[in-house]
Amino acid sequence: MSRDPGPAVRLRVDPVACEGVGLCAQVADRSVTLDRWGYPVLAAELEPGAATRQARRAVRACPRKALWLESAVPDR
């Protein structure tokens, strides 16, 4: 029995709100890397499963609330 990974999502960042703390990369290393200044570089689309769970933790961990998840499937 396979488990449905759910809808495709994308992690987004508000570059104005982000202060480059780096917690997102610590909790979501499959989805977020840091540039040389410590600001997040996000994966274009998240892999279902573990990467999406990590991204949700990153959203909750961000002290500036600069991260959010949105649907990777465009509205029709």
C-alpha cells in the first residue's frame, strides 16, 4: 500500500524579512542551502516526503517568519 505524498509544494522566502539567521538550512538541508552571506537559497520544488516535512519545520523555526509554503501547481 503506497502512501500519497500530498500536493507538490514550494518553499518561499521574503528577502526583506529574512535576516540570514540560517535556522532554515539547519532543519531543512534537503531544501535550503545558504549563500556566502548566510541567506537562504531554496530548492525550486520540494521532493515529496522528508524534504517537505523538513520545509514545514523550517517555516516554524524561522524567527522572522520570512518563510512559507505554497502550492507548486499553478492555479488553473
